[in-house]
Amino acid sequence: MTAVSQQPISTTFHSARVARIVALAFLIANVVIIHAMFFLAGSPAYNLLGSIGRLLGLYLALVMAVQLLLIARLPLLDRGFGMDHLTVWHRWTGFAVFWLAVLHPVVVLLGFATYSNISFLRETVILSQQLPVLLGMIAVALIVVVVAFSVQAARKRLPYEVWHTVHLLLYAVILLAVIHQVYNGTTFTSNALTQVYWWGLWAFAIGALLTGRLFLPLVRNARHRLRVAAVVPEPDNAVSVHITGRNLHLLPARAGQFFLWRFPGHNPWWQVNPFSLSAAPDGRSLRLTAKGVGTTSSGLRELRAGTRVFAEGPYGALTASQRVREATLLIAGGIGITPIRALLEDPDLTDMVILYRVRDAANAVLGGELHNLAQARGARLHLLSGRTGPDNNPFAPANLAALVPDITERDVYICGPPPLTVAVLDALRQLGVPKRQVHAELFRLAGG
């Protein structure tokens, strides 16, 4: 038997751990700095409310900068946390921006109104006559509009294009906020050191956003010039698209990751889908496999060889770099098999068990490839067919433990429809599988 070369866990896990340490150190350092700036600047002359309002403003500036970093899709953060976690944090950070953007001006205006012994409304009218203050108020109003369109009840009723267009208002908010801070952020501009910090923070955040969302995708696509090589129908209304390009060995993609795919001339530019690589990248070609359930994925069948491809990525932390154990369990449902099938080729994963939930084993997407790869890698493959019900629920805790008795000793990789993923995650919690051994992909996109 030929031994499969395996990279030590300490090495593959190193990049993810470094990313987490760097992110945490950055956050702690900036919190310490803004508190030091606040105390060194001293209290404003008028009252305590003014001090509280100013501190809230410092928090707001920092949280807005962090929000830009969360949506920048930086490879360092993506490797360390994964896009799913970044998207959750993006959402909660958005709510933090909302409340700080509301509380900061309210508390400041209350402080001025109390000091001047006039009504809150009167003080608001007076200060709004100052252009920097007015710009700040407009920024707050725009934040309220974006949050109103982003709450779950409204989001479900809106077309993606409308929601995304409204979300773009946040870039105007950033511009207005920076202008407001230039003229009214006395703590940031009190001396040369605070000015260097303030401009450095915003330059870093905006530079990261432009690099991750604009510069890096443009450079990679210009370098690799991706094109469709072949389109292959798959079972269960799925299709595989084989893509070639130049110098693909320089593309830092790993098995388990996904790209945001665009096909200029075939679909409108704003139509983009996160499709996983369904085969481990080999430096010569890429392959995505999708099921025809939407406009973009259904249209993949009509692609012609030679069609230009624009890909943004790779993204996702569903990779072998996250593993902490020697043994691995791969769980997939439906078209979620694509990153799992790619992971099956990764030499860093060993002692593998694959659980593939399908309605019909005979028509399982990539089923033949899975059988061949499992045999070649010495892995155990279980095709779990049929409709889920009281008498057919392989992911109930007892059934899952029966299929994989040593499940608590394995890294578990999961990709499938949200109900399946939620059910598996719940079963793993009940079985006592440590959270650090559980890796799931839901294709949520920060700033998407």
C-alpha cells in the first residue's frame, strides 16, 4: 500500500490560529488606544453627558472601521474564521453601528441642551446649522434606512438587487462619517499622535476593503484569464463546469473552498453565485458543480466552451487547515457534496468516513466519483437514501453514533441544506463533539 503524505496537524492548523491571534490583538489594541485617547483628552467643559457622548463616538468610529474589515473579504480573516462566521459578526456589528450611531448624537445633543438650558429639539436645530454636524445627522438617517431594509421581515420580501442597492448607501455613510470626524472629532485631532492613529485606522480599513473587494479580484482574473473548457451534465439535474486558465498553480485555492462566479455575456454582471470547487484544484483546471435550481445555476448548461469567467475568491474555511484530529468525518446532503468530494482528495485528511444524504442513491450527484475516491483513499462511504422521517433519520444522535462510533474523536466537516446542517450540528452537540472539531459551510457572505 502506498502511504499518503500527510502534513502535521500543528502545521496545517497554524495559519488559522495565527489569523485568530492577529485579529484579536488588533481589536484589543484599538480598544485600549481609544480609551487612552479619551482619558488623555480630558472631559469636555460642559458636563458628564458630553463625555459619555464623546466616548460613544470613539466606539462608533472603531466599530465602523471593523465593519469595513469584516466585509473586505481579506484572505487572512477568511482563513482564520471562515465566511460564515464573518457574516454573523458583520450582522451583529451592523446592529452595534446602528445603536451607537443613534446614541452618540442623542447623548451629545442632550449634553449641549442641558448646558445651554434649552430644549433638546431646539439644540438639535441650532447644531444642524453647522455643516459637519448636519452631515453626521444625514449619516445616521442613512444607517437607519439600511437597518430597516436589513431586518429579517423586510429582507425576506425584498429582491436581492433592491437590498444590495440600499446596502451600498453604507459607503456614503462612511464618507459622511469621516468628514464629520475631521471637523468634530476633537479627540482624534487633539495632537499629532492621535491624528496619525485616526488617519492610519481609516486608511487601513478603506485600503483593506479596496484590496479585498476590488484590487485582488481584478489582479487575479487578469493573471489567470479563466475560461470554460467543458460543461458536463450530472445526475439529478446537476451540471459540472470545467474551467481552465493561465498559471492556475499560483491561485491559492484549497479543496473545500468556493468562489463567487460570474459569466460575463451569459448572465448580467450582478448575478453572482457562490459555487464550491467540486474537485481539488490541481494547478491546471478548476471544476464547479451546481444543481439547476435558480436562474444562474440552471443557465450553466447553456455555457459554451471558451466563455470568459470572472471568479472572486477563493473563500471559505471548510479546509484541512482547520483540522485538529487525525480522523475525519465528512457529512454532505444534496449538492452540498461538492466541497466534501473535493476534500476527499486532500492528502492532509486521513481515516475518513463519508455520510452522503440523498433521496435516490442511484442518482446521487458525483456518486461514481465518490465510490472510486473512497476506495482509492481507503475511506468508508455511506449513501443514506430516502426521505427523512421518524423511521429514516440517520442524523439523529443515536443513529449518527451507531454509524460512526468514534465520532467524538474525529473532525467533522458538514455541507448541505440548512435544515440538514442544523440537525447535524444539534446532534453533534448532544453527542459531545467538541466545537473546535466541527466545521460547517452555509455560504453566507459578509457584505454580499
